[in-house]
Amino acid sequence: MLQEMRAKLALVRSDSKAILKARKIKSAITLDGRMDEWSKADVLEIDTREQVAVNKRRWMDKSDISGKFSVCYDKFNIYISGSVLDDKIYHRDKDVADYVGLYLDVRDGSGEYITRSKTMDDGVIAVKVYPPVDKTGSFRVSTDGLVQPLVGGMIVEGGYKFELKIPIAYLQGFVPDKKRRIGFGIEMFDVDSNNESDPPKVIGWMIPTYSAFGKRLPEMFGILSF
């Protein structure tokens, strides 16, 4: 409850904990996971126990599951990068696997806490990025079918890195400009095994969910500022 109150206060005040700045760029980003083009982008770090929304006590430290994220955009696309620490990348099937969930809420009023919707509908673009379990595999994305992003990345020691491209044409008329703000959610879903005694952990910004397989909470998304 205290965590939720702090997050709501940060959103109402629009303080630095609740806002990520998207950087405008001139050239398209190569989707290879190398991060060479992201040196000037603002970085959002998700790496503390306070940010664990589900199974907080099972989170060990940053190497267990944590990440750094940035957003850039050009005339045609929004790009999202993630550098994720994960001590064990797990994949059982399409429903039980490690992933990064990304949510862009482009509905009217989503950039302000007091005017945003508390329910999910077609105005929320939800994308899940699944890493391969080893360097021979490929990254894949899962969406609601209305959006077709592209992804590239690499497995590194202790985790993985990815770069995602979402064409602005998919964002239901949304066009980034200097005065635009939208709701933006990030979460990392971490599965370590198939044992019932080892349930998945979820760490995110701000509090995207109350339960691992429950509904997502757009009223608790952070703010992406253009």
C-alpha cells in the first residue's frame, strides 16, 4: 500500500521518478542490441526491491532481475532499448517465459494521472519482448495483433540487450511533439523454474500489476515525455 501511495504521489506531482524523456534523433537506429546509438538518451533504471510488484521477498539483488531502459524517436518510429540483468533466462512455452512488457497508452489524457483511464482498451499498445535462452536463438515479440514492431538484440553475460522499433503509424493518430506526454509502462516478468514453490517475480515502473498473471494497471503507468 505504501509503495502504491508513493507512486501515485509521484504521478500527481509529475516528479522525476514518474517521467522518462524520449530523445529525438535524426537517423534510424539499427536493431542489433549493441546500444552504440543510445549514449545521449535518458536512462530509466529499474533495479531496487521497492520496484518489485510481485513476490518481493523472492527478489535477491540486481543480478536476479533488473534493467535499464531508454526511448528515442524520429519522424516515423519510436525506439525502445532495454539492457536486462537476469541470472537465468527461462522459457517453458509461450505463456511461461521471461519477458519485458512495454505499454504505450496513447489515449487522450494518459499523460496526466488525474485524467488517464483506469482500464485497458485498444488505446494501449502492449508489447512483450521475449529473449532467447542462448546466443543461437532469436528475440521475438508478442502483441495484440494490431501492432507489428521489429526487435533485435543479443544475449550477454548475465542477461540480454534488445532494441525495439514501433512505427508511429500504429499509434492511432498519435504524433510525438515537444508538448506531448503519454502513459508508459515497463515491467520485467522473471521465471526461474517450473516449480510451484518458485513463482515468477515482476519488477516494474511504476506498479504495472498486483499479481503475476493478473490485469495490468494503466492508471499506474509512468509518463513518457516528448
